[in-house]
Amino acid sequence: MAYIVPYDISQLALAGSRAPELETLMLLKTGLPETYTVFHSVHWSRSYKGGTSFGELDFVVINQTGDVLIIEQKNGRLAETDQGLVKAYSDSEKNVGDQLRRSHEKVREKFKWQHGQDRPLNLDCLIYCPDHNLINLNAVGIDADRIVDAKSGDQLSAKIQALLGDRKSSDQKWSDLVEGFFRQ
């Protein structure tokens, strides 16, 4: 069983976390080995001279070597448009690929800013759409092996393990540094 942060999932439900993400969290907890740590709802910020960018990562999965996989989960109906895979909300629309790329870039930049450029963060990403059957791969704008949709949802844990691997860490200080970065 993977280690979950925050550990007490029942408290997340009481705090108003969305049920589909809690279901995914339970799936990851039971479907991944104990050598993985899974963070849920990681908020990030990146300040610049002109202001601060904010965002949230649905899930961050880290293996023992400090390799990181960001998972963006989109529930419900999605539109495959000429502009990309789009999620409509009551007050706006968001391009899923753009949202994931922005988070990926900003988290990588923040890690580099905080910890130097000697060793970059090994960061990968995945889009998980448990309610959507992807028809047009081009609409997403990322490789097919970085997408898990409704047809392949039962393969989420296996896909994560294939992307991250299960290598043993030869540098525990590095692994601790990476995990500490996401613990904030």
C-alpha cells in the first residue's frame, strides 16, 4: 500500500474534498506499492517580480529515487476541441493540457529556484479522465502513454508504475529533499 499525504483520508472527506478524487486516492493507496508516496491536492505558488502564480496539483506520486509524476484528474464531461481538451465549469472553461503544462513548468521552476540547478527535478505528468473516453488524441496535446481515460481507468496504477518504475534509491538525501518539497 502506498503512503498517502495527508494520511487521514476521512478528514479530507469532512473538509469537503471531492468524492471522485477521494476514490482515486483510495485506488492509488491500494493499487501502488509501499515504495510510493502519494500527495493529494498540493497547492503551489511561484513568485516573480511582477506578481505570484498559484495553482493546485490533484496528485503527486513520488517513488523511492525521488522521481515525480503529477496527475491532473478531470471528472465529468470534457470537450475535444480544436484548442485542445477542455473542461467546462459554471463560470469558465479550462484547457486541460495547458493547465497541466503550466503546473509542470511552474513546479519545476520553483524547485530549481529553491534548490539550485545542480540536479533538476525528474518530473513527469499524466492526465486522468475517469469519465471520458478519449476519441481524438490530438485534442489532448500530450503523448498517449500519458493519458488514462475511462476505457483504461483500471490500468491507472499500472501506468504510474510503468512511468515511475520501482528502483531503489542510492541517494536518500535527494529522495527526502524531493518529498520535503511537496510536503511544503
